[in-house]
Amino acid sequence: MKMSLYASAGIPEYWIVNLVERRLEVYREPFAPAPETPFNALYKSLRLYRPEESISPLFAPESYLKVGELIR
């Protein structure tokens, strides 16, 4: 539900730190309409990151974060 709300608000990036599967789920590119969702919006892009990978958030592309630091 929260992901649909953020996409409907135009939030460009949504992260889920999945501790059970030890990965980072990064959703990008919000779009609508998606009538099957609570807020009529979804994200087009999903990328899964493993602990040994790094990511650069959209709001700070010059910064890098090691995914393993998030899922210790």
C-alpha cells in the first residue's frame, strides 16, 4: 500500500531493505494509472541489490552506499 502511495505522489525512488532475503529492493520511475493498486500508481523499474553491491541514490548521485551496510 505504501509503495502505491509514494508512486502516486511522484516520489522517484522507493527502497525496501529486505532483511529476510538479505537484499535491497529499489523501485524507480513512478507511473499511473495502475487501477489494481490502492493509490492508482506503481513503479516501472525494480532492481535487486546483493550485499556486495553498491548503490547511488537518485538524490545524491555522487554518493555510494554499500548494500551490506544496510543489512548487517
